[in-house]
Amino acid sequence: MNTLLVGASGYLGGLVAAGLLADTAGAIVAPLRGGRARDAVLEPIIDELRCERQAERVDLGRVVTLPLPAGDDWSGLDAAVREHGIEQIVHCAGSVDYFNSAALNEANIVLTARLLELAKRHTMKRFVFLSTAFSSGYIDGPVREELHAIGGSDPTEYTKTKRDGEALVAASGVPYLIVRPSIVIGDSRDGRYAGKAYGLYQFWTAFERLLTDRYREVYHLISPRVQLQLLHQNSFKDAFVAACRHLPLNAIVNLTSRLDHLPTARALTQQFCERVARPQQILFYDKLADVRAEIIDKRMRMLLEFTAVNSEISAHAWRFENGALRTLCSLGLHFADATLETVLACQDRFVGASPRIQAYLTKNASLFAAHPATVEVGAA
């Protein structure tokens, strides 16, 4: 099926492009913002195909790039849709800026509405919308594979705009597929990752930038005993493509690792501390407000504040319905769940590629604890 792929230059869009190119014979037309060069789009796609040993059999001539309209007039895309016989739109673009309401609205609501109008004008067969597993907001009970009639309180404005985007898609009259991934991390096999520093990578990056200046005997961390909703990028890519191939029209799929495999946030934090930070003692808190500012140094406090939103999200006991994913697995999808061991592959890759962390490990090796002691700290 010939596809208009919006967001191909982004991390997840690049994975989707690589997956679609390897799976189908259709063309991919990628509208690009701000005069982005074709090579900037092809580079991550080629890297992914090479890692999967598929580069030799994929014709990159099937990728057509053109400018994304900058103003309100989108009729210029009509000619491209007709010329290339576009049958579906795959919408992977969006903003994840938690604190920029204008950017979130423009990318997650306005852009979605414009693409839906384009799909309706050309009676397309399907509109595939990349949402988020957390679009429900905080709710009690499992997150169903259905539209959220009323959302709970939202972790961020981002999750609300994705929920509103889903509602636009479902009300458009265009047949749709809504894909809701959880927190995407590196490949389960070799740990490679090309995305931005979100989720676990935010914590690892904060350690790298803030806490490798010297050895600290005591760490103050917020890390609940709740399973962290992680999804390996190879599982995301393979499941996305399988969903496009097998799921019926107007389906919603939660792409999340199965709960009985997932490690807790506490176990992941402890694994990082035992293998990398190596303090003598770790003090664990329930929330940032419980940490007394006067007992920790400035850089440790900065790390806690930098990761506070993700810490709050991870403290919620998310549960997801996975019926669609089970169906895809029954049809042959190989889905690698995130486990303590597979996340370690991502952690080792990150640590090995960081000169700062490598210097920290070398300089402070004689000070490291074999097994840091842990202390549970209640409210101040």
C-alpha cells in the first residue's frame, strides 16, 4: 500500500519507515518540514535496515521526499497524493514537549486535523495514528483498547493532546488504526538506540551530566516498586508493521511489554547503581517532596528535579489490555518483552559509549561498594 508517512525524519517515524520498506512493495512519500534534506531522512532508515541485514534488498528509490506545507493551505499535497497513488496516511509526527502547550496543540491536534482532511478528500483506505499508551491519563483499572471517553488526570499536557488526537481520528469517518506504544528504549538484542533522552535515558543522561564530576557515597533517589512500562524499539517496529498488516480497520492496539515480564523501576535503578554509580548507600523516597533539600548536594537535587515528571509517571501502577498484541503474536509476530536482562543490554550500550561515565568508572574504582546498602525513607 502506497503511504504518506508524516514524521519519517523522527526517531519512531524512521523505525516505521524501515519496517514498512522491508515489509511491503509500496512507495513511501515523506513530507518534510523546514527544508530538511532527503539524506537526513534516509540516514536513520538505512542504519536500521543495515542493522537488520535488510539493506541489500530494499529499494530506497521507493522513498519520495517533498516539502510539508508551512501555512494553512494544504491543497499542494493533493497533486502528490494523486501522482503516487497514496492509499493511506501514517501519522508519526508530533510534539512531546511536556511544557509547551502551543507546540503540543500545533503538532498533535492541528497537524492531525489537517492530515485527516487530506485523507477524507482522497477517500483513503486507512489513517494510522501514532499515539501513546498513556493517553488515558491516570485511571484505575486496565487501559482498554478502545477510545477513552473521559480521561483521568493527565501526567502532562502531552497525554491529553494525544487523547484528543485519537478522538479526532475516530470521529473523522476515515478508517483508522491507532497505535499506542509505551516508553520506547533500545533494541532488546544489542541495546542500540537513536532516540532522544526520554524515560530511562533521561535518568542515565542526568547521571552522566551531573554526577560524574566526583564519587558520592550516598545517593538519594525516587524509584517506586512499580513495574516500569518499557518497550524495546525492535518490538515497537515489528509490532507496528504487524498491526498494519493484520489488524482490522478501526482497531486500537496497546503496544506494551507484558506485565509478568516487566522489571520494577526500583530494580532498574538499583541495577544501574550497582553496576555504574556504585555508592555505599542508596536512600529511596516515594516522591520529590519527601527529600530534604539541605541533606543533598545541588547536583543530586538537580537530577531529581530533572527527572521528576517521569518519576511521577512511573509511580502509577499502569495496566494495559493487550488483546490485539496477543492476536498479532498468534499470527507469527516475535515480540521481545522488556526484562531486567534486556534493559541491561541498553544500559551497557549507553555506558560504554559515554566517555564521561568511562572516566568516572576508571577514576573511582577503588571507592566503589560491592553492593550498596539501601534504606527506605518516608515522608520528611
